[in-house]
Amino acid sequence: MMPQKRRIFVMRKIVRFFLLLALVASLFCWTVQAETGRPDAIRKLLAKTSETSREEVVSLLELSDDQLLEAISRKAFDYFWLEANPRNGLIKDRSTPQSPCSIAAVGFGLTAIPVAVERGWISYADGYKRALTTLKTFAGGKVEGRKGFYYHFVDMHNGKRVWNSELSSIDTAILIAGGLVCGEYFKETSVEKYANKLYEKVDWQWMTNGEETLTMGWDPLTGFLHSRWNGFNEGILAALLAIGSPTHPLSPEAWQQIYRPVKNGTYINLQDEVLFVYQYPLIWFDLRDKEDYYANYWQNAIAATNYNRLFTTFNKSFATYQRDIWGLSAGDGPTGYKAYGAFKDKHDGTIIPYASVASLPFTAEESMKAIRGMLDKFGPLVWRKYGFVSGFNVDRQWFSSQHIGIDQGDMLLMIENYRTGMIWEYFMRHPSAQKALKLAGFVDSTSEYAVTPAYAVEYETAMLLPSQKKAEAPRVRTTVLIDGDLSEWQGIPSNLVDEDMNVPDGNITKVDKSKMKLHSYFYSQWDDECLYLAAEVTDDIIVNNLSPAERGSFYRSDSIEFYIDPGRSGGGAGLFKLAVLPFDTLGNTHGARHEDARPGPIEVMAPKTKIAARKTATGYNVEVSIPFEYLGVTPESGLVLGFCHTVINCNDRGAPLGAYVRENMIAWNPLPSVWSNPDYWGELVLK
């Protein structure tokens, strides 16, 4: 017989599957009012555009698909040619007069040069000259960097760091990838020599800061960034380049250390569902008909792209989202640059055009419809000097007038891969590209699944185990005073959250057990009025960068959390997630509900809740009492609550006041995004 917990887990997956089928079925009977005509406000905006621009769009729509892709590609390439400094090859981050250089844009621009030569947009001699000028600028030390890595943004003229940007591992990787494409195209020339020289100079091992995976960067004042490329995202491009390095390679184990969450048993995903993360690595690495132990990343990108498209299709509350208008990714929106994604609270009706255009290799028919749909409905509002703009939002009547270098590159290079496979062809000729895939365990495969069967089983098992945890809460034997003194908790069953129970997330660093102690024993009791919780935290560096005025804050200073789901027993009050920040700068204890049914300061959202904290010789204690009225359940022996306990840690005593300082996070249920997935939580049973 299948265990009850597993039956519940499987049934949830089956329900989700049929819900998706229902959504897909509804597509065939759904008509969108917005598609029957343009809103008056949009018509007025279009009327203000020039006749020339409107005629240009009409001409584009009369072209064949291949001719239209040629026109989009040429416009995108013009950005890299005209928004560059021809004296040093540096390319603007975006199409504004004072924009600095983005080294990622340079990487895209280098990759674009062979495309332009082959398509006759520039001569071989001009392409060679620009590529050589660019590579010599970097190889000659004219761009500020360290250990072969370069700052994310630099001055267009002198190559010096700007905007206090970091030495960026991913942006350097994109630069290197572009150089290698040029090197293989201009084979046996100085371009190849300088491209290889730049690659050989990158000290990937240094960028790990003593661990197995790459950090996201380095700052000259604060050192290595806490965030790492240890989860599935665009960082797999950097990881593969690092593993294939001819001079400073990472161990293949770095590839295995990347956490790969699986979405509803279908594909490996990034929770925020930002589309570019699925595209960037596959611009250069040709992963068609290949798989490693974990996935067929080509099929994975197809699945993720279809999910992104369907997400907008069925979010009918936004006028921007239409059957042929889709694509959520990082880009410009009405309030600035954001990582828009197919996930709750990560979208606002803003469409990022490159997202659907660069998906051509994965969803050719749907992407072509999106291209024509955007041009047909919004014309010159979304099509400007270098082609598609960086974002638009019909609901807000907002249309960007700008272009972003990396967006232009994503479109141009993925269109070319769709048409000829040219980028894949030249990049994969480099021996390090082949070496990286071999060391990472890739083999030829014609599989049509995204997640390999072996990893699907492994992941599902890993998801089930933490959620099968049970903690017991005995009935109170004596009065519990909420004062931070845990003497009355003697003999109460304890549960351990230790240094090995790290929550996997790219923005969270694993606890280094050789340098710190961080763990918590938690306890629970109950009576007819309240649920009592306590935590005995060992933390040898206590950070309290929270001011007394910051009520309702969380992830500011060292803290703990208790997550409670009364819905496991039919409670209707919703999730109760309590963050306790033990000490502000004056020693006061703060409490806040967050990302639950009633988020806000505890004294406002659950005023009868009591909290207290007390410093100890090894860290601190926390005590809490939560009235059952806030959980919407009647306490009785056998009552089951969904439950998780987490510890948030920072080791920087010099952290600025109020700064977001979540460096480490350990949890009783150490699963990805455990804070937003009650299914992952264990059980607290009243005895």
C-alpha cells in the first residue's frame, strides 16, 4: 500500500495536471475582447506616431516570416554597431545618451559580428577589425577588472568601473562566450589568440571563495557577494565555462552542486519563471539531443516557454496579455527595470518583447504569432530605431522608448540559431565547450522528456521526506511565562534544525561549519487558549541592525520564523507565519507576520500574541504564545498543524542599519522556497 503522505502528494499532482488540462481546453472556447479591436487610448497613442513609422510597420507585416526575421535581426545588430565606441569596442548597456557599457552587451555584440558578416550587413574586414579592437581592449588591461573578471558596468571611454557595480561572474561569462564565437569564426587569427587569452585568464576557482560553486561576484569594499550560482538559472552558462576552463577549471562536482527544483513533476524551473534564464545558456551551448543526469535542457526550455505563454494567456485581468501577446522576463516596465515572471506577484501586465522573440527555437509558431501580433496591434509603439522596444504595458498605457543591449542580443542570436544554428556551430567548435559537456556528464539523447526519469524519482523522494517530519506538542503541565527563560521547558520533546539543513537558494549561502555554529532546538506545548513555541538558538555572531522604529520588518538582523498551516485540520484562518527578530539596536524584540493571511507588525495583526527573547552564552532564546483564535481551530489532542521552523542568520556586524541581511537560512524542512510552499512543511501534532 502507498503511504498516506505519498498518496496525498500524488493526488495533488494529479489534481494540478487536470487543472492544467482544463485551462488548455478552455483556450479553444475563449475569445479575448482586446483582440477584436484596439482600446481607444491605444488608438490615440498610435495616432500620435509618425506616418513614416506607421508605414514601416505596415511594410514589415507584408513580409514573409523569413524576411521579417531578417529585418528584426538587422535592427538588433545595428544596436551593437552604432551604440558602440569604435575606438575600444565597448557597447552601451541601453540606448540612452549617457549609458555606460555593459560587459554582457559586449559579449552579445561580439557574438553578433559573425552573423553580420555572413548576412552581408558588414564586410569581413570591418567585422574582424571591430572584434580585434574589442578583445585587445580587454586583453590590454583597458577595462577595469580582477583575476580575469570584469565589472558589470564600466565607462564607455576609459573602461573604469561605474555605478559601484560588482565584478560579475555571469556577465564575464557572456563576454567570454562572445569572444570564443569570434575566435572560432576568425580562426587562426589574432582574434582567436586574444579570445583564448581572455578565457585562460579567468580564475574561476578564485570566484568560488573556497566553495564548489561560483559566487555571483566580488565587490572591492565588501568582498565576495553572498549569492551564488548554486541553483538552476542563467548561471549554468558560467558553470559550464568554468568546468571547461583550460587554466582554472572547477571540478565537475560544481555541476552536481546546482540545485534543480522540478515544477509539478514536469520541468526544472526557476520559481519566478523569468524566461531569459532558460534562453541564455542555450544561446551558446547546443544542448539539442543531449541530456545529463538531471534533464534534457532543450525540452526543459520548451516546457518553460509554453508555461510562460499559457500563464499570460489565462491571466485575463490584464489587457496587455492576449492570445498572441506574451513573454514575461527581466526588462523595463512602467516603474523601472524588473524581473517579470510567470509567478504570483511577479507580473503587472508588462510584456517584454524579446522574451517571445528569443523563444523562436523552442516555440517557433507561437513566437512568430507574437512577433506579428505585437506589430499588428501596437505598431510603432513597440517598434523603434533598433526594432522591438524594451517593454510595454497596455493597462498602464506605457510603452518604452528604449532598447537594452542584452535584450537585442538575445533576440538576434536566438533568431540566428533558429534560422541557421550558426552560434551553436561556432561556439561548439571550441574544445572547451565539448570538454565542459563531457565532464558535466552530458550524453546524446533523443528523449522528449524535460526531466530524466531517474532525477524525477530522486527529486520527488527528496520532496516527500522533509514533509513527513512530525513534531509533538504535549499539553502544558505548568504555567508558561513568555519571558525568554526556557527553564519551564525542561522535559519537553525537542526538535533540531542544524547546520546541514540549509535551504537551497541562489541568494542563500550554505552554513560553513568550519567557521561558525548555527543551530536551533525548538519546542512546543499547548493549552485550551494558546499554542506555545520556543527556540534555543546557538549563534556565535549575533547581528542586530534593526532600528526600534522598523516595526513589521523581517530578514533584518538575525531572526527565527515559525510557519503554521491550520488548514491541515480544516482551520479557515489561513497561514500564520511569524518572524521573531530577537533584538533591535536597543535590545527590543520585534515580531511580524509576513507573506501570510494577515501580514504586518504582530502587535497590529495578532495583538494577543506574546513574544520574548533573551541572550544566552551561546546565542539567544525565543518564546512565543499564539492564541488558537488566530489559527481558526479548536485545540484538542490529535489536532494536526502544518509546521516549519527556520533560522535566519547574518555574520556581518557592520551591516548598515535596516539592511536586508539574510545570509544563511536553515529550516526543519530544508526545501527550495519553503517559505511559500506549505506542502513542504512537516506536521505539529497536539498530544
